[in-house]
Amino acid sequence: MINNHPQFDRTPDSGQRPALLITIDTEGDDLWSNPTTITTRNAEYLPRFQALCERYGFRPTWLTNWEMVECPIYQQFASDLLARNTGEVGMHLHAWNNPPLTAFDDQHAQRQPCLIEYPANDMRDKVARMTDRLEEIFQVKMRSHRAGRWGFDEAYAQLLVDFGYQVDCSVTPGVRWNYAYVGKYQETGVDYREFPSHAYWIDLKDIQRPGNSPLLELPMTIVRGDQTFWTRCMHQLGRSSRLLNRVANRIAPQDVWFRPFRNNRHLLPKLVEAGPVEGCDYLEMAFHSSELMPGGSPSFPNERSIEQLYERFEALFAAAQGRYVGLTLTEYHDRMVSDRLAMSSSTTAQEA
């Protein structure tokens, strides 16, 4: 069971406080339903969460896609938090509706492909257009990024470096993506099962390995749960029924994400209490902006479910306050750079 997992027994180090990284995939309303017209009403609901973060001293990173950067309400909201230096805006790229639209989109956009499935020129053009638009609207350099549908590879990483990005958070350690969701299935996928669970500088020739590039990877916080034979059988049965799947995830979750799902409210406080996984000094929360709006997602369909969500946020942030320092993704990157420089200076002084 998850509460007996060894990674839940670790106490954070007594030195520098670990970071709490709050990342929001900032995108249109209820994209799970694959709408023909994308709306952005959830932009009206974001100030409440931003205010909650500020009250507890945490600093969210709003990873923004195309429809949201074009939304006037979101433009005003994000410009205000940037002016007050209470959070960060980064890039979140949904390739299938991100200009420029291409011949590949004409053929395949309906199944919402990852950027890594596009031809190389299309990939570069979409990253360039999105980066330029974000920087034009918000008048700040884009430095942080998460790939749409978690689809990331070496070519994508090189593009981020080329366009001046410094930190990515697309890796989901322990997870293999076959794109078997939103009613679609792709033979190809992305396999993160052997990737690190801690921050590392990416090797641009093999993004699974630490290297010397200027791009820092901050993998999502995911803790492996019970992997016994009976647990695997239970989850296999759960694929045939949403109810059985919910029961399986509640009794013996296989992967515990630091995400506010409706069925994991008893697990997230354990993550906060236990601290980061071994070798890591942060917890990274992720969710979607539309999950802050009643009916904006399957997880939170009405106002009552949103109020319950905020009760959970309040409890989590209260438990984390004082034990964690709130940082944006770029601020964590800068702390890593500072620590590395300090270590190098110390080594040099000892050798002298």
C-alpha cells in the first residue's frame, strides 16, 4: 500500500528547504470532451487560486497554450501577476491547434498529435510562433515549458535550447504514454519508465541521461505505489469499468501523482508530510486551469466539487507552509545554478 512505500518514510533534509513547485497547464475549457470549438471561460476563475497561493507564500507557474494567450481576460490576469512578481508565465504547446497550421494538421489534427510527431520544420515553426506570441503579449522572456500531452524527445529539447528556454517539466517518471485517452490510440508513445525522478541537466542526445546542456529537467512528482501481483490484477480489471478503476486506485494506487484528483485526497497530505523522493528537493504539483472552473473538467463537474477542491488546497498549503519554499520553475532553475556555482567555488578554494 502507498502509505507503506519506502519513499513515504523520508524526512526532508534539515538544510535548505525543499521547494514546492505549482504548475498549471493553462488551456481551454474541458478539452477532455474534444470540443469542436474551444472556449476559455476558465480564465475568469484563475484569480481565486492565484490569491490563495499568494496568501500562503507560494508562486505558481502558469504554462500557457495558444487559446489562452489569445484570451483578453487571461492576458489581463497574467500581466497583473507578472507586474506584481507573484508568479511566472511559461509555454504549454498543444501542437494541433497552435499556429502555423500545416499540411500535417490538415491530415492529423483531429486526433491531437504531440509536437514530436510533426515534421522537423513544423516543430520549429510552431515553437517559434508560440514563443513570439507569448513574449509579445507579456513582454517577458519565456524560460519555462511543458509539452502538450507529455510528449517530449531530443529534437524538442534542442528546440527549447535554441529558443532560450531554461527549464522543462514534461517528464513523468515511471510512466509510459501510449496516448490511449480522449478516445484515441497511437502505436507510438513516450516511455519515461526509466527516467530520473529528480532535477537534472538534460543530455540533448539522450534526454533520459543527465548531461551538460543549459536545459534543466524537473520531472513531475510521481511516487510508485503497490506493485504486487494482486494489485496488477485489480488494475487490469479496472480497465473494463470506471467504477472498478476508481476502487482500484483508492485501495492500491499504482502511481501517486501530486495532482488534485477527486479520488486521492487522502494521499496528497502524505506526499507533503513525507517530502520529496530520495535524491530530490522539490514537490511538483500539476493540474489544468480548467479544473478550477465548475464543469471545466470531468474531475470537478460542479460548484460543490470546486469548493471541496479548495478545501483540499487550503489544507495542503497550510501543511506545506514553513516546510517548503514556494518557487516558480525558473526560480528553481536559478537556485540550481547558484548552488552549482557555489559548489564549484568551494571546490576551487579547497584545491588552492
